[in-house]
Amino acid sequence: MIEQMRHLRSDAFRIVNGRWWRFLNLPFSQSFAMVALYRLERGCYLHFGARWRGLRIGLQPLFALIRPWAGSEINYQAEIGPGLAILHPSLGVVVTSHTTAGERLTLVGGNVIGTRSSVDGSPGRVIIGNHVELGAHSCVLGPANLGSRATVGAHAVVLGDVDEGATVVGAPARPVRSQTPGENKPARPHPCSTM
């Protein structure tokens, strides 16, 4: 639970992007509400284990009020590192339980991180590195590995692995450029700076 609260603190600082007055808007932010709900559920799941499934039935009225307003659903079994940002949660974001993501994952909105059944019928896991950005309405359907600093373009459908630093577009997604190790991405405004 404590680790998830630390992650939530990191998420909040990422959302406000160094502007202290934005902390005043956090309680009214759809993005923060969705991230906070995920962190609360994840913390409870890690604390109570399998018993959390039964305990959360009592909290369904709360979830029923928050989820439609926030417009997104992140499964509490998904493992997401600190610095999560959902820029436009009202477009809808769905993250399944078979997801593991690193630090500073950016979901622009309308994103689905899900799975396809493999040959043996088991769901494929999606593993996402650090500093990955998913463009508007893009989907990642596992099994898939997205390397650190990868960028998925708007409306792209990722059905396989994406190399570290690569940018992919299209359906199915294909690379348009790849960043060499040690090369920095061009400077651009912080994605949360338009709040």
C-alpha cells in the first residue's frame, strides 16, 4: 500500500508538471481520479491478496460512481510503475490484468492495452518499458513487448514487439524510425502542460 501511495505522489507531480497551483485542481481532475482509483485498488490487492476480490464487492457503489466520471478502467492486477499519466481519460482507457509497465507511461486517451489468446488459449502478456507513450486511440494487444522510450502513433494497433526507442504507426503497427542507444529524443513540451 505504501509503495502505491509513493507512486501516486509521483503521478500527481507528473500531472501538475512543476506548477504548484495545479495541485488545487487535482481533486477535480479526471486523470488524477482514475490514477488514484487504480493506485488504491492496486494497494489493497497487494495488501489483502486474493481476499481483495471479495472485499471490493462492498466498494462497488464507489467504483460505480467514479469510473463513469473518469471514463477509464485499469485492472488492479496490472503492474504499472510511478509517473503514470492519462491525458484525456474521458476518451476511455482500458488496461487489462496481464499488463506490466515501467515508469512514466503516458496514455493520451482512447487506449486499450489488452491481450489476444495464444495458441494454447492462455492470454498473452504485455510488457512495457520506461518512458513509453501511446498515442490517441492506439491499442496494444499482447503478447507484446514494448521497449523503453517507444512511441506508438495515434490509431496504431500493436500486435507484436516494439524495439527500444522505436516509433510505430499503422494497423498493424510498423516502425517508422528507431532511436539509436544514447540518442535523446528531440525536446518537446511536456504532454501534461496543456492542462
